[in-house]
Amino acid sequence: MGRNEFRKYLATLGAKGGKAAASRLTPEQRIERARKGGKARAEKQRGEAKNEKTARDR
């Protein structure tokens, strides 16, 4: 197996990771993961906005 073929193979495995993991979770667990992810994205976005404002003030 060549290097590029191996990379393509690994990419196909990674593409199924989230769906495969979610299929094993209960609906409550999926909801909790979605909440945590949304909260983390919102906090990250707010943090970047704060940094941009601070950079402009300098």
C-alpha cells in the first residue's frame, strides 16, 4: 500500500468516527454532547471577540 493510499484509507476511517460514536449513544447522551459542543463553540467565539477588541485598544 502506497503512502497516498494509506492516507485515503485513514481519511475514510475518520469520516465515520462521529457518526459511529453517536450511533452507540443514548438520545440523552447525544443531547448532552451537543450542549457541551455548542457551549464550547460559543465560549471560543466570545473569547476571540474579546481578543480582537483588546488588540484594537492597544
